[in-house]
Amino acid sequence: MMRGALEDTICAIATPAGEGGIGIVRLSGSDALRISDVVVRLRSRQPLTSVASHRLYLADLLLPASLTRKKDHGRRAAAELLDEALVVHMKAPRSFTGEDVVEIQSHGGGVILSLLCQACIEAGARLAEPGEFTKRAFLNGRLDLSQAEAVLDSIRAKSAAGLVVAQRQLRGELAKEVEAARTALLDLLAHIEAGIDFVEEDITFMRQEELRRTVEDAAGIIRRLDATFREGRLLREGARVVILGRPNVGKSSLLNKLLKEERAIVTPVPGTTRDVIEETIDLEGLRIHLVDTAGIRETADAVEQEGIKRSLSAQREADLRLIVVDGSQALTQDDREMIRTAAGEPHVVVVNKSDLPAVFPAMTVPVGTIVCSLSAKTGMGIDRLKAEIRGQLISSGGDAVEGVVVNNVRHRTALQRASQALQQALQSIERDVAGELLAIDVRAAAEALGEITGAITTDEILDRVFSEFCIGK
Ligand SMILES: Nc1nc2c(ncn2[C@@H]2O[C@H](COP(=O)(O)OP(=O)(O)OP(=O)(O)O)[C@@H](O)[C@H]2O)c(=O)[nH]1
Ligand SMILES: [Mg+2]
């Protein structure tokens, strides 16, 4: 966890492990320039401390002192140079962390970068802890806590849509909405407390109606944000789409078609798939975890039974179910049962094998059920299914995710706590209870909101947030 002193100047390799064209070591802290001057020799021979900020300079990097100490103390030969590099320093406060920052861009080799780090440490820096650069940016007021988390979300984004959400949050849009609600509650709190203090003078500081409206407005903002959570999580982590159906209806064929790859075994024998098969596809920027399952039926085969057990548990974890039926056969009791069970959860009924003559009369399904007719064999109708999958998962159809989206469990829990406190507050207003009690709930709601942006924070919250980061971020 984060225990290092904030006065320390920290350094870390900022680029991923492995070989790369360039690699970057970053330093931050009041000693960053002095330490860099020990490690870096500008080609212009000027000290780094004397050259303009926010510009790149060509430089030679020197080996760590401990590797050269035993040799003569004269000028270091070219052979003792570590590498060539471009160096930039960013004077406080105009840097990511708000402190003096130096970034040294050398060639991206593991040995180069670890020796460069070692040289910085020998010159007085300390190895940064996970997330410490971003934590400093937060503590120095460069980012609020939700923005700091968005840095990590941006780095980890698995799809274009997930990135859009992270970038909005990084630009402070979530913080803005949360702060608006929090400020309104703090104003209200001030009024309530003034009411408590001057109650003898019988001044009505805020009429009950106004009180209720302010609390309801804040509760409205919170509800709206909370409602975006499911979508936010889907955009961040991807959605689980589970393919279900009787044996032999073409579930594995559908998986293969969507993957554009013969991933699952397809045979005319019912009960071919025995295990849960999971693959990930990118559906126009939305990450989908596709799950093919064993066909569900009564069977005496122990292996198949186990497969069916897994199908049922995969179904429970699904964000969306594709119930596949065979359009060239009459619906069976099992088909109907599966369609009925899926009602109430997001699902699409897929009528497969549309290249074969269809069975009449047309099947009847509960109203509102989305039915896609397609052929997993020829590919006919697949595009429409893809559009329906997106439509079912993302309310906007996913073209542009409108507005702020909550995608973080920590934010979600805080929103829910705020929401509960405000419900209590509304009840108190209703029953006209004493201002002291009302103040407790309004304050609790404001504090929960404050945890999202970090306006109110504890070491525990900070540790939890930044321990998710890795070193160098
Ligand atoms: N004509 C036609 N045949 C199809 C279509 N989709 C699948 N089939 C055939 O149906 C049979 C079963 O296909 P699978 O994809 O293995 O079906 P499944 O639902 O995965 O079956 P299990 O794994 O046994 O539950 C195979 O012979 C496929 O070639 C289709 O759209 N049209
Ligand atoms: Mg199968």
C-alpha cells in the first residue's frame, strides 16, 4: 500500500515491460531536476535546471554510479554511456502530478530502463509505489478522485465505447454532476443548521416545500446516474451473451458465424457440445463475451448432464440470452419452456435454419419478444441479430453514449448510500421531524457524494483506489 512520504522524489518505468522502440522513465518531486542532472547529460552541455520547461532535449544517459565507481574518476568514455535519450522536464505546477516532472525517453529495452531507474535511485529518487503518480496528481488538486480512476479506466479500456465513457469521466463530467448535487445539499444543510441555531427567534429559514424540492432534485440526479450503471459496466467490461437452446438447433453454428471462425464443433448429432465455450468478439466497439452451451434436454449421459448444468449456470450470469430454436421444425415443449423462462430478462429468440422451409403456422411468442430469423449456415439475417444484440444491451443503440455514465462499483455504492439517506430525509420532512435529525441524513448524503470525487476521503478509500494501479501510473 501507499506508505511512502510525499516529499520524496519518485521514479518508475512508465512504459510496459518488454522490448519497444522507446521506453520512458518518469520522475516526480521537488528533486526531480537535480536527480535527472546526475543521470542525464544534455548534448548542449547545459544543466537541465537551466533550460526551458516543456521542451524536448537530446541527451546522453550515464550508467549508474555504482557500475562505474571503481574505474578512474576522469571523464567517462563513450562506452560508459547507458543510452541516448530525449528528455523533457515539466515545471510545477504545469505537470501531470502538479510537481516537477522529468520524463526520460530512452530506447525501450528492459536492461536500459532498469539501469536508468537504478541510476535515478542512486542519485536520490525512490521507486514509486503503484498509482503514486496519479495519487499525487489527486492530492495536488490536478484531478479529482473520479478523474484519477478514469485514468486507469482509459488505460484499461477494452473497447472504443468503454474508452468514450472513461474519457468523459476523465474530463470531469461525472464529477460536475455529483458536485452539483452535493453543493445543493450543503447549501440546504447550512439552512437547516441555521434553522436549528435560531429556532427561538422563530425564523422559517426554508419552507417545507422548498426543502422537499431541493432534496428531491438531488435524489433525481442520483437516481439518473445510478440508472446508467448497468450500461456503464457493460461498456467497461463487455457483455456476456449466452446462446441457449435444445440440442441440434444450431447454437454452435451461430457462435462460429458470429466469430467468423470454426471454433466450436458442429455435427448433426444432438448433444455435440458438452462444455461451455466462451469467446470474445468486438461488435462495432462493444465487447461481447459469447458463450455457447450444451443443448438442454433430459439425458442419461453423465457428461452431457454436467454440460447442461453448466449451461444453466451460464444462463444465470448472462447480460443477454439468445434462445435458439429450429425454424424448420415445430416448436417443442422444451422450446416453449425456455422462451417462457427467459421472459422478464433481456433476451432475443433466434429462429435458425431459415434457409430450410419454415414450419407453419408461425410460432407464437409473448408480446414484446424480439424474434430474429436467420440462417447460421448461410449467414442470412446475422447482421440484424447483431443490431438487436447491441440494441438490447445499450439503450442508445450504442452509436453515441449520451451523457455521463457510471461504470465503477465504488461510485455506484456511494450513489446508493446517498440515495438511501435522501429517502430518509424525505420521510423526515414528511413527518416534520426536528431539524437535527434531518441534518444527519442530508449530511450523510452529501458525504457519500463527496467520496466519489474525493472531496471527502480517507486513507482507506485512497488505498483502495490506488492499489488497483500498477507502478509507473
Ligand atoms: N440447414 C441448416 N442447418 C443448420 C443451420 N445451423 C445449424 N445447422 C445444422 O444443424 C446441426 C446442428 O448444429 P450445431 O451447431 O452443432 O447445433 P447445436 O445447437 O450446437 O447442437 P448441440 O451442441 O448438440 O446442442 C448441424 O448439422 C448443422 O450443420 C442452418 O442455419 N441451416
Ligand atoms: Mg453445440
